Amino acid sequence: MATIYEVSKLAGVSLATVSRVINNTAPVRAATKEKVEAAMQELGYRPNSVAQSLASNRSNSIGILVSELGGPFYGELLNRIESEFRAIGKHVIVAAGHSDAELERDSIEFLRSRNCDALILHVESVSDDYLRGMADSGTPFVVINRHVEAVADRCITLDNELGGYLATHHLLERGHRRIAYVSGPMWKNDASERYKGHLRALQEYDIGEDKSLFFEGDFQETGGVNALHHFLDSKCDFTALVCANDEMASGAITVAHEVGLEIPEQLAVVGFDNVNFSHYTYPKLTTVDYPIEEIGQMAARWVLKHVYKQAVPDLKAVFQPQLIARDSA
């Protein structure tokens, strides 16, 4: 295995110069840098990551905490963030918090113990005070899908209330008045905001809240399955169903097929997220687009700007959802 001494000798420069090129700790003339890089390539030299970290006070790794590791939503988010950092030679360490405050705190502390240069957090349960304390301690982090006023400059989110409004408004425009709603767990901010948007759309048509048309789901396919069975068993009158995410919508569509309901003729269905499988349900799912890849990219750019001091395009804090009209409603 080649050593830094051999690189120095082949390039005809000092060890200090090689170190500056490897660790980017001080400016080096372009011609000199090219000679060092050519020598490294010829010898097959690979810098020691531990030594680099000690020299630069950087681990070149970013910690990412998400609620779950499975499912298309988080897959798209992680893929975009990882590709952004890999393009500049950085790596990611991923942990899951499972929407539990203690597990989220444990995962955050684990990532901090790995000396990550920054954290990207999709957290739902840790308190605002906990996040404020992290900011006060100097930990670089950015929060996805949650607005915390005390650390607002570190938050990147979606206007979930508008998204809920768009889903229901789409159905109202098509003549539906009895619209059932399947929420996510209502203690979660995004679930409660989407339901608020649903109610706002109803109010515009002078339709009040009807608790018999509400079911609290779990953001999983089972939530949609259980919800549609519940509404059918209760024999309540409804012609349309809004689901607070696409996974629950796909579960509801499965049940509709099983019981012989034609979609959208007998039951219109709208989802939320626009994950990749929404194009492939039968019929294709009308949904609200959650630009999760763009939000992941924006979180990565926040780190690039505030931690690695790179020039990036203007950062965006709040994304606007859009309705994607397909065949299910």
C-alpha cells in the first residue's frame, strides 16, 4: 500500500504540501495540486479517513434520522440526500427514530457520538425544547417536515394544511359532498395540519365537520384497509375518500376492489405524497405531490452552506404542494 511519503517523493513536493492537498486545509497552486493528485492516482494512494478527520476537524459524514427505514417515502428522501453528499465526497450515516421520543433522542445522541459534521432530522416526537437545546449547544442540524419557531432558520417543510385543502377541494369541485377522511396519527403535526386543510375546504362549501366520516389511521396500508372497512360497516353515506398518505390510499383501494366498488364511479379516492407507486395503482391514484426529493436536496444544501461553507442556490424553507389529478378521483 502506497504511503504519503511515496506520494511526496513522486510529486516532488513536501509532505506538508501533500497533506494540504489531501485535507484541503490551505490553498495550494493548481499546478502543484495536479501533480500531487496525479502521483496519488499513479500509486493508488487512498488517504486515511481517520487522519483526514483529525487534520480537518471534519468526519466528512452527515447523520440522517428518519422515522422509518422502510417505505417509498423515506427511500426517496434518503436516496436524494445521499446522492447530493456523495457527489462531493461525503458519506451519510442513517438511523431510525420510529416516532418515539426516547428512540429519537437515542438515535440523535448516537449520530452525535459518531462526530457527524451535521445532522438532518425527520423527527416527530422529541420536544421543541430539546431541539432548541441542541441549537444552543452548537450542534449543526436541519429539521425536515416540521416547523419549530425557536429554530425556524433550520426548518424545511411542506405546507401540509394547503395539501389537505387541495385534496378535498378537488373532490368538492367534482360534486362530492359526503367525503370520508382517513388521517395519520393526529398527534403528528403533518397529520393534524392536513386535516385542518380538509376542514377548511369543507367550510368553503358550507359543510360542517362530521365525525362519522373521520377515521384516525396510521400512515400504513393497514390504516386505509381498516378505515374503509370501518366506513362500510358503519353504513355511513359517502362517495369519496381522502387519505392522508398514499400508502393508506392503496390499502383502501385494495378493499374497494375486494368488495366490488368501482373507482372512481362508486368511490373516488385521493391520496397524499405522490410516491412512486401512485402511478401504478389501479386506477392510477389522484394525489397531492409532496416534493420529498427536493426537500431532501434542500436539507443537503443547508448543510453544504452552513457547515461546509459552499456556495449554493438560495435556500427554500417552505414548499407548496400541488394536486396531481389521475384516474381515481
